[in-house]
Amino acid sequence: MAKYHGKLGYILLEKVGIVGQTHGWSISSSKDISDTPQQGEEWNESIRGQGHWSGSFTAWYNGTNMGEFYNLMESSASADMYLYPQKSDLTKYFYGDVWADFDMDVPVDGAIDISATVTGTGQLLRSGL
């Protein structure tokens, strides 16, 4: 099986466009687990519940999409997000609707950095993966 390097990761975010100058992204998906203990049993049983997912990314600030990022955070509508592990293969990606929040770090001794956290509003879908 081939190994891939994260340097070719790519993000497309509705209302913002291509998220440029990213230097990392991540996603996490899980399902709730509910315990169902019963009297008279030695071991607890668990059942799976609803799924949820979230993610984050970081990028160097360049001024290009800052207004769109802020508008997205303030919006009362969710946005589509596409996350590509490899820009060289756009047939493989994760996608879903998200709510987004962002932070901006302006250090006196370094580059301005923006980071965003996203919360999925439904299922995390995938294509080609």
C-alpha cells in the first residue's frame, strides 16, 4: 500500500473557496456509546448511538479570504467542506456540512496564523476512499 505525505493536503470550503497556505488539517469521527447495565450480570453491555464528527485546520494569514472566514463564522447557515488528503488525486476526499469557528494568532515575533474548528452538521461522507 502506498504511503502519502501531508504536504499535498487540500481544503475547499463553501463561501470561502480554496483555503490557501494551509499547514495542516484533521478530522475526527465517532459514535456515541451508551452503557446498558443489567442487574445480575457480571459484564456491562454497550450499544452504539448517533455519530458525529469535527475537524480543524491551520493556515498562514495572507489577507485573501479573511472576510469570507469571518462571514462564514457569523452565518446562520452551514457550509459544505471538502478535505482532500492529496491535491494530486481529487477523486479521493471527505466532505460534509459544517459550522465553523476561527481564531487568529498575531505574534510579535512570527507569522500571523489562522486556525479553524469545524463541527459537522450531519454525516461525514467520503468519495474514493
